[in-house]
Amino acid sequence: MNIDSIVKGIENGDHLSISRAISLVETNCVNDNVREIISRIYHLTGNAHVIGITGPPGIGKSTLIGRLSGMLHDSGKKVSILAIDASSPFSGGSFLGNRIRMQEALSSRGIFMRSLANRGISGGISRSAWDVVKILDAAGSDVVIVETVGAGQADLEVRNLVDTVIVVLGPGLGDEIQAVKAGIMEIGDIFIVNKIDREGAFLAIKDIEDTLAMSPGKKWHIPVLGLNSLNGEGYQDLLKVLDQRWDYISGDPGFKDGRLLMELRAIVQNTLLSRVEESFAGKNAFSRTISGLSDKTTDPYSAADRIIGKIYLKGD
Ligand SMILES: Nc1nc2c(ncn2[C@@H]2O[C@H](COP(=O)(O)OP(=O)(O)OP(=O)(O)O)[C@@H](O)[C@H]2O)c(=O)[nH]1
Ligand SMILES: [Mg+2]
């Protein structure tokens, strides 16, 4: 399959072409294929509501996504799912099996799902996730759902990847809620207490509402919803809130600007760094500089200036 037919396939929403394109951009280095695909599909992006789902392990994110995507699909929306999981220490062996079963069930209904296993160097979301979301968006998705496994850096980073962050918590997490709350409370646009069939659900809802009330002042009023993902209770409210959220986003033409700036900066940063690394490849410049630093013949700022200076002098 060449790039021409992959791009055409993406334009037509063809699952095989989308898969091929994702495999090409999935590597962590930006090569000519990545550049060509993204530059040719970029004008088709921006129409999907990109929704991130995050929360502690086992809270019911995948169950929720399965049900929500089915309901969106039945209402006539085109849905794609991207699961970012890496090798989660929490999920053990049953995890992959579950995911494969879920993928099969969804794809039989025409819902595209893909997992991205590799993480970025910093432990966060791998760079390619941004390109994968663009491909799914360009392929005509009305909604792209991104699931991150509920631990650490990747969950906070999802904020920079999506339009709407749904934070899923649950009853009876007690101290665990307190622990995850620290960073996660700041990134949520919608909060869900899943498993409302369990004891303590209403306390959890109240607890989250109280915490949110302490930092008011945002234009978007953050809702807290209770769900039972096994029987679908509360899902109509979730659909309603997602519609309101999309209206809110569509009403603000500058909504995505902050993220665009962030992505551009990241690309410039990575490109410069890899240029530096390429131009010093095999020359031991970094290790020479390190020894200059450790025996104090230079200092970190001067050393960095010298390295950057070489790139500028080389120019092009
Ligand atoms: N009682 C109850 N159980 C639920 C509910 N939603 C999900 N579960 C169960 O919770 C367990 C974990 O669900 P998952 O959807 O795999 O959770 P997850 O958050 O995706 O888990 P990780 O991806 O491993 O972080 C499963 O056994 C589900 O059947 C709910 O609303 N009520
Ligand atoms: Mg899951």
C-alpha cells in the first residue's frame, strides 16, 4: 500500500488504510512517511470531538468506553477509539485478552479501535499519539475517544491531546481518591463516579463537588455524574453533557490555539534536539562536554551555548 492509496483510504474512512497509516506514524521518530501523511491529511482535521478518559486502574474506563461508543454509534455518530496503555503494571495478563475481545466486539459494529503501546521517553504519552488522533479525525470521526491507563504522567499529559477530559473515579476509593486527586482534579472537564451501584457513590459525588467548589471561576461549569456502566444508568445524562461540551467548544474559535502552540513548540524542540544529536553522532561531543563539566573546565550554560552555536553555524 503506497502513501497515495493510504491517504485516499483515510479520506474515505477505510479501516485498513487508517490502520496502515497508524502503523507508519507509530514509530517514535518522525520520518518522511509521517511528514507526508500528516501534511496531506491535515486540512481534513478539526471536526472531531476528541475526548480523553482517565482514572485509576480498574475503575471501569474500558467498560464505559464500550458502552458510550456503542450509544454514540447508534445515534449516528462515527466513533474511533485510541487506547494508550503501555505495559501497565496494574493490568496483569487478562488485560490484553480483554482488549482483544473488546476490539473484536467494537469492530463488528463498525467502530475503529487501536491500542498504542509505546510511551514517550518521559513516561508520558508517546509523540505519535498526536499524529494518530489527527489520522482518526481526518478519517471522518465525529468523536475520538482516548483511554489512558490511570497512573502517572500520561494521565496529566492527555490534557494536551484532547478537547475534553473525562475523569473517572469511583466510590470507596477513600485514600486512593485523595492521592489521585492532586493532579487529576485540575485536568477534568467532566467528572464521573462510576459503579454507583456500589456503596459510597453519593458520598464520592459530593466529595468531588466540594473539591471543585473550592476552585470556581471557569467558563465551563464542570459537571459530576454518577454512572452504572453495567446497566447504563446515567448514560443519557452523559450524552447530554457531551453535546453541551461540544457546543461550548464550537462556540470558541480560539479553543484549540493553546494546544496548537504547545504541539508546535514540542515539534521545534524535538527537531532541534535531533539535529544536534545527528550532527554530533559518532563524535563523542556530548561525552566530551560531560567530562568538561565534571572536571569543571566549563559550565553547563557555556557548554550548551557551544553545542547550539555549532548547529547555527552549520545552518542550511
Ligand atoms: N459494579 C460495577 N462494576 C463495574 C462497573 N463498571 C465497570 N465495572 C467492572 O469493573 C471491572 C474493571 O473494569 P474496566 O472497564 O476493565 O476498568 P478500566 O478502568 O478500564 O481498567 P484498566 O484499563 O485496567 O485501568 C470490570 O470487572 C467491570 O465489569 C459498574 O458501573 N459497576
Ligand atoms: Mg481499561
